[in-house]
Amino acid sequence: MPIESIPSAAARARPDPLLQQLKEIDARRPDFPGEHLIVFGAGALLMLAGMRGRTVLRRTILTALGTALIGRAASGTGGIAKAARVMKSLS
């Protein structure tokens, strides 16, 4: 039986070109007012729906999606990073 080669750590660490392009497009576009608050609210609602889900799969998927949206709301130039810069400039 032939043994298939296992990809090296360097090959696995390479970013996907499509994902990289999407990240660059998202970074270049301007934020609209309240964007991060809307995304945070949607994430919180998904997490709440996940906690109330009937099946384990549904709970897992909804909670994971909600967590991802909350993380998205907290990152970036218009989220927590912006609030941290403002707070740092005040001190």
C-alpha cells in the first residue's frame, strides 16, 4: 500500500489566495456608522438561539456563528481597536 505524503507545516500555513483577496477588499472598504454594533447584535442573537437550540448540532453551529460575528465586531479598524486607540490617546 502506498503511503500518501503528509503536507508539511509550511504548506499548511500558506494562506488561501481567495481568502487573502477577500480580506484585502474588506480592509479597503469604508466602515458605515453602527456596522460593528449591528454585527455584535446579530452575533449575540445567534448565540442566544444556539443556547436554546434543540439538537447538539444546531446549538454548536449557531453558537459558533455567533461567536465568529462577535469576534468580527470586536476586530478591525472600527471596532474595539478603534476604541482602544481613543482610550490610549486620552491617557
